[in-house]
Amino acid sequence: GLTGWRMRVAPRAERWAGPLAGAATGVMAGVTGVFVMPVAPYLQALNLDKDDLIQALGMAFTVSTLALAVMLTVRGEWHAAAAGGSLLALIPAMAGMQLGQWLRGRMQPALFRRCFFIALLALGAHQLIRL
């Protein structure tokens, strides 16, 4: 995403590529707990406008988070004490979403896309450093 090269998914390929991207994302999320890859590049390849891309990513991440919560509950790994901390973490997350919406409305799509991918890269680097 940072190179400027953009993958494209032809509309006729969406019928099979969408479920494939979803399944691959599910496998990656199950192995790593991260549900950005490959759904983010796939959704970008659909050539959605910036608002539709953000909405689609938000929906994908919400569904993935709910699926993770269901699986944790089914396996007995969900703990109410951890949920409290997660609820508190929603406060800065919501503030970040509001800031992102404000910025998205004021930035050119190419600049917003570049900033979005830089943020994802920084998040990934942070996760690697924490290991």
C-alpha cells in the first residue's frame, strides 16, 4: 500500500475472491490473532472510495472481533476482568475514530491511504518490538 502499486480485483472475480480472502483472513486471525491480513489489501483491491473502504474495514474488523469473542467464550477463555480493561480501551479508540473521520474528510484520498498504511506499519512494528 505504501509503494503506490495497487492490486485490483475484477468485479467478475469478486464472487470467488471474497470468500477466499475471508477464509484466509480467518486462518491468519486464528493463528496470529490479527485480522488485518489479507482482508485490508483485498478490500483496497476492490477500488472502493475512501469512505466505503473505511466502512468495509470497520465491518470486517467488527465481525472478526465478535467471532474471536464467541470462540473465546466457547472455549472458556473469556474472563470478565479482561473485558473491563477492554471496555476502558474503547475510550481512546473512539477518540481515534473521531479524529480519523475528521482527517479523512480533509485529506486527499492518496494521502489518507498512505497515512493509513503507515499507521498499520507502525502498529505491526510495535507488536514486533513487544515480542
